[in-house]
Amino acid sequence: MRFFMFLFVLFIMTLIVLYVMGASRTPNTRMIEQEIDLNAPQPDP
């Protein structure tokens, strides 16, 4: 059981490191987030 917890924590740490590296490396993340917001269903006024 402790082994699976170790793998889970290691997986999350890897995701965080990859996200931070990608966010600091590419300035296009903000544009991608805007595209995702545009693709999201807009609430009716």
C-alpha cells in the first residue's frame, strides 16, 4: 500500500515539474488558455 502511495506522489510531482517547465518555457500558454475559455460554453445573459 505504501508503494502505491509513493508512485502516486511521484506522479503528481512529475506533473507539477512538467507544468512549471512548460509554463516558464512557452509564452503561448496564455493564448491556449484564452482559446479554451473561448471554446467553453458561454452563459446566456
